[in-house]
Amino acid sequence: MHGNSPHVGEDPVEADITATQRRALRSSISAIAAQTRDYLPDEYVVGSDISQGMQGVQVTVAVRPPVGNPVSAGFTPEFDDAGDDDLIPLEDREEVARGLAASAALQVKHALGDDIPPTAR
């Protein structure tokens, strides 16, 4: 690289998480994905991931609608303020699930446009 990376001069955040914290994160994002699936029909694909990025541990939940663009929610959990079993609070999990489901449904609506006749009057 010739200094053109957006991360030049930044030191990566080293966030060593414990096995208990990783299990708690997996449980939380699995709950978000499951709740998102409950809001949507079976044609929507929902997945989740935990990764290590430049800012530390990154949590992502994504939805691929049957048509339209995929949507995702990603964030960095705070390890300092929460116990090992509550890294993503319940309120945040519910909000993310609702937001993802609504965004995915909106993507389908945008992709289909006004070409679909109304099913009821």
C-alpha cells in the first residue's frame, strides 16, 4: 500500500473476548435473527455473523429479501458496561429485529414498484 488506505495511521483495536462473551454474542445475534425471521415470510433469508474488524469485534445481522437489495445492521458491542451474559440488551435486540424486517419489506416494495395491482379494495 502506498498510504492510500483509509486506515493508515490507525492502530487496530485488539478486543480479546472470552469464550463466555463470544457465546453470549452468538446467542444474542441468533435471537435477533430468529425474531427477524418471525416478522418475515419464508422467502426472506436471514443470517448473522461475528467478526473482528479495525474497530474491534463487529456483530452483523443481515436480511436478503426475495427481490431488492439486502439490508443489514452492524454494530460493535460494549464489553466494559455489560456483564458477560448481556452484551446486547433485550431492547436493542428487539429494535434491530423490527428495523431489519421493516427495511427488508421496504426493499421489496421499492423493487416491485407500482406495477402490482392491489389485492383488495
